[in-house]
Amino acid sequence: MPQISVDYSASLAGTFDRRGLGLAINRLAEATIDAKPDSCKTVFRQSELLVVGTSGAAADAQVFVEFQIFPGRSPEAKAALSEGVLALLAQYVRPRPGTRLFTAVDIADIDRECYRNATAQG
């Protein structure tokens, strides 16, 4: 654990190294919240439309990273993880000229009693 989701605007497709960013996020999780290497799973999802405020500028883009982790990490560790992810996003994802890029991170605790997972091999 953690389960990591990266939602990004369609206008950013092909403009950044998703695999490189995913590996960097996973390594950061290992270093800041003591996640086990094989437990870090990062999925990327492209969003077709982003509407910001009431203007809905077509050039706006967003990257939103969500961590689902087991409880027990300190607020300081979670804050360090959030800040580290924002720094990685600034490194990997750059706004195109004339655009606004919004980045955000959320870290949420999963209910350990309800969470289940499985692995299948083919």
C-alpha cells in the first residue's frame, strides 16, 4: 500500500514522462512514509475536460495526485509526501506557454478493516 492515482488533463498527454514520474512518486513514498517498494502502485488517468471557475478557460490544465494509504503516518510525514509530490510535478510537468497548470495532492487514510487486495499471475 499505497494506491496512487494521477489524474491529468488531456492537453498534457504526451508532454511529460508518466513512467518516470510514477517511479519518482513511488520512490518518494518509500522514503517519506516507509512504503514497501512493491506495494506502491501508481495509475495514470487522462481527464478529457477541466472547467475552472466560471470562465472555463480552454487552456487550463491540471494534475491531481491522490494517495490512499493505511493510517498511522504522522501529519509531518504526510506533509513531506505532499510537498515532495508537488516538487516532482514541477519537475516533470510544465505548462505550455499561455496556459495555467494547477497541481494538487491529497493523502487519505484507507480503512484497514475494509481494504482487501489480491494479485493474480498469468
